[in-house]
Amino acid sequence: MTYHAADIKAVILDLDGVIYRGQTPIRGAAKATDWLHRARYHTYYFTNNSTRTRDSYVELLAGFDIDADADHIVTSASLTAEYLAGRECGRRPVVLVVGEDGLVKELRGAGLHVVRRTGKRAVDYVVVGMDRDFTYRKLHAAQQAIRTGAEFIATNRDATYPVEDNVIPGGGSIVAAVATAAEREPVLIGKPSRRAGMLIARHAGVKAREALVVGDRLETDILVGRRAGMWTCMVLTGISGGHEAQALPANRRPHWIVDSIAHLPALLRKLRAGGSSRR
Ligand SMILES: [Mg+2]
């Protein structure tokens, strides 16, 4: 079957390394996103960061002159909430959270009963994300809940998290600690799971082949797009470099590489003009 890049209707933008880096916006990001809106692409912002709420991203983006509402922002926390709320367990699910406020708020907002420590109540899910107040006590509670039957869910498995000119331990580091203690592997919700790609395509109301993922990380952004059957474009303003992309097998490489998001409108104009591709 041949798919045409000219059919792209939705553009799914990663945040860190695409729109900004640390506190600093990427040059041309506001202009490019404004162009996407005017050119009538369904534009979504998708981050694996689970620590903030979608509303706080609305404010953050507004500070960079980017106009987005919460419905067009997807985080690994909101995706986890959507995933769990959509599952039937016969009662209001009890969720033990190892994570920060953004994750707790998203889960509560979806109607889930969130607890921060185990008591007599049976726990249905243990949800683990980035937690900068992670302790041995939390690790123990998560381990016990999983070993007594709770399902283990990871918002993301990013080992590191980029800050200005360095990296800090990411959500994946915490997930790894829980997985080791519980001797179980989690269900992964965020990028690069195929599930994340399918959920966001459904959210955007498009077929996977009508969506373009734009990101800076090969092992999350590009991989989620590839796994879900989306188009993929890598920017060089974040973590991964062009050489790393070329070293990958063809089906893992981004379809396109641009220097930065500022060059995205030119690429999409060219594709719309009929530069049809197949894969
Ligand atoms: Mg990124």
C-alpha cells in the first residue's frame, strides 16, 4: 500500500528539544507553530514528561508566544490517565502513584482514586513516573503492591532528562528501581510505545498514516512514530544527532531531518505541493 506524505493532517510536536530547551525557546518555534495553525494542521504537543499538568504547559507555551489549549497537549501523565480510565475493573480503580503532582492531578482528573501509600485497601495499579522526592519507603510500597497483584504501569522509561546543558535522572531511572525491586516489567504508556502513538492518533481524530511526529530523540519520538505507522521528522536542536539517525536500519530512521522546527513549514509546503513519498 502506498501512503502519501501530502496526506498529513496532524502534526505532533515533542516539546523539550523541539520547542524549547530548558527555559529557552528554540528560535523560530512560535512562528512555525503559528504557520501550522494557519495551514490548518491539527497541531498537538506531546511530551514524555509526567511531572506537570497540561494546564501548566498551556502557560509555559504562552510564555513562548505559542497558543495551545489543554486539549492539544498530551503528556505521558495524561495519556496514562486516559489509558487507565478507559479500562474496566468493575469499580473505581485504586492507583498507587510514585510520581509528582502533575501525574497525581491528571489521574484524579480522570476519576481514579489515587493513594500515595499502601494501607489495607487493595491497589489495582502502581503508576511510576519521574519523582524528584523518590525514597526507599516509596520503592518498598510500590514493590509490595505489585507483588500482591497490582498492575505495574510506567509513564515513560526515559533514563535521563535534559536540562539546559546537562542531564538529570529521568522517569526511567525510577521505573528501573521499581522493576528491580518488584521483579516485574511494567506496561509502558508513553513514547516509544506503539500504544502511545495509537492513543494520540485517536485523540487527534486521524489515521496514523495521516500524522507526522516531530521530535529530537530517535529512541522515543522517532521510534513511537515508526511503531505506530506515522510519518517522522527529526530536528537537530535536542538530544540525537544526524549521524546516529543514519546509522539506524531504514525502518527506524526518521523520514526527514531538518535543522530545527523553523524549517518545518518549508518541508510541509513541499510535501503538500505533491512531493509524494511511499514507504
Ligand atoms: Mg525531546
